[in-house]
Amino acid sequence: MHLVEEVTGEDEEDQDTKECKKLFKNMKFFVSREVPRESMFFVIPAFGGIVSWEGEGAPFGESDQSISHQIVDREAQGHRFLSREYVQPQWVYDCVNAWIILPTENYLVGRTPPPHLSPFINYDEEGAYIPDYAKTIKHLQAAARKEILPLPGVGKEDLEDPQNLLVEGIIDRAEANDAAQRKQKMMILEQQYRDDLKKELQGVTYTSAGSKETSTGVVQTGESTASVQENVDDDMSKVMMSRKKRKLAEAMKISKKLKEAQTDRIKQRKKKIDEAQRQRS
């Protein structure tokens, strides 16, 4: 019967499909009567598991000692078998979405399961809110692949060869110093040009010595080098952009700010909920 036999497909399959078909390999499930069966009958065999149920046509009964997991949705159970785990239906779907066998501790009968994470949301996107359970699953996935998660700003290649971090740090610092010097010279020349243009409009003659004084005065002005540098960068980038690209860049900035604001609201809401739960306990 196709519900209990291991799923076999075409010879030409990608690696992800092959891995999916092995997720529940060597696992035997029994679906209790209170659990909706249709989706379980589809999902479990599709990912390599064997499934049965209570009723006519069942390939094996509830008393089968080889059952590894029993899917239940209520606490009141008759005889409990110590050789199997009693989990809620959400555990099956969360395992499928995560592509790993998750620990059953949070899905045992009578416990409130973790929040369900949508498989259609990219939590790695910049500015996206990452739930705590999504972080837990990410670490479990890395552990299943025997990977070490890098720190923010550190790539996997850096973990393989830490010397890269030192070399890149030296190169980045040298490049940053050169860029800072070039931008400072550009700011001096730009300020000198503005002052000369202003004098020319006022009908004042100026000499190279006056220009030298002007260029020296740029460094002594109250405006910080960092702020001037930032303004010059923004002005130059906007001048180089077309009108369409400028609007697109502004829209991207607005979208990023809205996403960050939404993330902050979610974090504040979660903080209030946690504080309320602590006060109740």
C-alpha cells in the first residue's frame, strides 16, 4: 500500500528532494483518531516515514511495538507505550519546514507548542524580525550539518582560515586611511572652489595666498570632518544618479526605515508580554 511503503520517485532528482525523502526514514507513525488524517497520510510517506491509523484498512495496529511516534491531540490517552513518543501534530509539520528532526520536548502532549513559523518568510532578510524559536531552529540545523555558525560579519571561509580575518583587517584599515585622505583633499578643494566663486561674484580679487588661507580655514571650521564627508558623499551620489534611480534609492531607504520600525514594535510588544508573564508567575 502506498501509504506505508517507502516513497520512490524518478531517477533524476535533485539533492534536496533526495534529502527530503529521508527525513522520516526508519520512523513508524500511528495517527490517533482525534487527529485529522488526510494531511498526515500525505506528508509522512512523502518524507520517508511509515504511517498507520485506527480503523479499517490500517496496516498495523496501535499496539505495534515498533511504532516510534504516535500523533495525538489530547491528553486523555488509554494505555501508554514507553517505547514511543507521543507528540502533537505540529511537530510533524515543523520538522518538514525545518528539514530536520526537531526535539520532541516542546511538542509533548499537554504542553503549549512553540509558535508556528511560516516557511514562506525569509528570516535572513536584512531588518526582518527573527523570532526566538527561529534562532533555535537555525542552530539546530547547523548542528545537524555539523557546522559552526559564524559571528555577525564573519564568513564561513574565515572560520576555516582565521588568518583571513587579520589580513583583511589590515587591508581594510589601509584602504580606509587612503580613502579618508583622498576625501579630505576633495573637501578642501571643493570648499576652496566655493569660496573663490563667492569672492568672484562679490567682485573681490583673490590670490593664491588667499586661496591657501581659505584652504587652511576649512580644517579650522566648526563643522566636523565626518559630517562634511557624509554630506559630500550624499551630494555626489545623488548627482551621479538619474532621476529614476534617485527615487528608487529614496524608496529603499523609506522601506528599510519602516521595516526597522516594525521590528522595534514587535520587540517592544514581546517585551511587554514577557514582563506580564513574569508578574503573573
